[in-house]
Amino acid sequence: MTDCCFTYGSLMCTDIMAHVAGAALTGEAASLAGYSRHPVAEEDYPGIVADPGGCVEGVLYRGVDAAGLVRLDAFEGEMYERRQVRIELASGTTVTAWCYVFGEPYRHLLQPGEWSFETFLAAGKSRFQARYMGFAALPPA
């Protein structure tokens, strides 16, 4: 069985998602209403939290298998909770997908303002990869 996964931060990069999920996946633009995305203190990645007026742009990956979800759970760690959400594709179609939402006990780590994917690509991606691309805690694909 495979699932969909909505990503909104570093995993929007298909190379990072492939490394983490253990498989090359094709992504498509999608959005998640009712949430907002914020920088995490002293990190290059964001977290999302419920926000009735918010909307987060991201990438939907289809075909994430059970092993991929186990790897994603390990990668996201204790600060994130995997939840099912309804996302919207550019076509207007809605899809149920897994998404990692920032956990309440860690909310104090979120910074004000919107996290920028463009800034991540320009300055943060290389730092992120240097810090996290080992993923030693991940089970094999």
C-alpha cells in the first residue's frame, strides 16, 4: 500500500525527499489551508501549525510506501506529529495526505514570520544537507 505525503520545507526538494524516503518520487505543487509555516529557531527548516486564516504552499508526493513512512517518521523526529490532512492541487482536486505538523510541546521554537523556500534554496539547503544528510537513525530502505 502506498500513501501521499504533503511536504512544505526541505522535503520539497526532490533530491532530499528521495534520500529520506528511500525512493525517487515525483512531486506536484499543492497547498494546505488552515495552517501557517514558520522558521524553527536556529534551523534552516520550518514547522507548520494550525492557523484558521493560513495557507501553506508545498509539494505532494504520491506513492510513499510503508518503509518510506517509517524513514520519514525517523527523520522528522519527536518535534513533528504525522497527521492526515486534506490538501488541494492546482487543478482544484483535494487529496488526503500525510503531513508532519509541529508538535505543541515545541511550539516555542517557532519564529514569527513566514519561512521562505527561496531563501532555503539560496542559502540554507547546503547547510541543511551538511547537517542532516547522514540520517544515521533511519532504517534501511
